[in-house]
Amino acid sequence: SGLLSVERSSSFVPLSNKLNLLSRNFADRIFSSDTDPVGLLRDTVAPSALPHLVMADYAHIEASLSILRPYLKHAVTTGRKGVNVFLHGAPGTGKSQLAKVLAREFKCELFEVASEDTDGDPVEGEQRLRAFRAAQCLLGQRRALILFDEMEDVFNDGDSLFGRQSTAQKRKAWMNRTLEENAVPTLWLSNSARDLDPAFIRRFDMVFELPVPPKKQRERIIGQACAGLLDAPSVARIAESEALSPAVVAKASSDVRSIR
């Protein structure tokens, strides 16, 4: 289940140092009488926030969504196993927002595998993979999706120059089996598909790139996010930037409203 791991590298350490729980607070939470599965996973897997984009903001990838949406809806409705979708694209193009939009459309819960701990420190790939495994075990009976952002922490954390394998490659057989049998449909997100093992890629149901929206879409996103801040000519002028992603627009408009 991933809730407990045993360190086998050395025999000359106390038993308590060999047993590693899923998170620092897991032992306390499991003794609480009112804790549900989501509560047990709170430090490592958390319910996602609501999206601030809508499906209309993704008109530029309608060809891919026309396949993805009915497939995911069928998977969520029927409990289909082994459903995994890989989305990649430059930072800020709206990958995580798309996952939230899809979850809202299917009226299901969305849970994110944490990339940092309660102290704000980054979580290593090994620990994130354990959290993912635990989520699959504990959330398998819920109408849910799992979001695994920054998947390079698991698939690209090796070093080919020095022959060091990634976390996923070290557990290749288990990882392949997981991508074929996971109970909760999962959306895997990354900034790039480069250097990802082809053996893993072929096990995803869909792989597609999320580009920066075209100018028409950028104007729509900017107009909505900056309502009351910009006039139409200003929106059109800013939308000329091909590097302007939805996340940048949302962040900038939020900061300006705070300054006001």
C-alpha cells in the first residue's frame, strides 16, 4: 500500500530506524477515531483547489479533448483500471488547470500528489511514488482522479552521464504494472517529454502536448482575468506575446488587484 516501507540496506541500526511511515504525522492520524482515508493522506496527497479556467479556454486543443473527455468520463463512470494520461508543455500553459476543469466536468474529486512537505521542502521521487501507491489503495472506491504534477521527479531524476537510473527505472517492472493496473485514473504532468523511457510512454493511454494558447484564446483569457483592469486595445496588445501563458496572466492580474 505504500503506507510503510522497510529499510534493508544495513543490519546494524535499530528496528525503529528501519521502519518508515508514509508521512511524519501518519502514526498520530491513524489512531484518530474520526479520520477518513483522505485525512490519512493529508501530508502527501491532498484535495485539489477549484479551477479558475473553463473548458472554453482550451479550444485550441479541441482535437485532443474530443478523444480525452469521453474516454476519461467512461473510465470514471465504469471504474476502468489502468487509465493514465500524460500531458506535457511549457510551464504555465494550463496543464494542472485542465485536470481541475476535467474533474469538475465529470463531477468527481481530484487529488494531487504533493511535491513538497509541510515545511515547504521538496519531496523526493521515491516518497512521491509511495504517496501515489497509497492513494491508489485508499481512494480506489471513490469517484476520483489523481493529479501527479512534475512527474519528472520520478521518471527523469536519474543521470545518464553517470549511469544513475531514475526512481521509475529502478522499479521498472512495478512501474509498468502500476501503469497497467492502477485503480484511480491518473493525469501525469510534465514540462517536457524529453528523456522519458519509451517503455513508460507507450503505457500511457494518451500523450499530448499542451501549447501556449493562440492569440485569439490569449485575448479571451486576458480579457476574463483582467476584467476592469484593461481596455480592449490593451488586451489586444498584450495578447501579441506568444510566450504569455494562462498562469502568467492569472498571477499578474491577481497581483495588480492586490496592489489596488
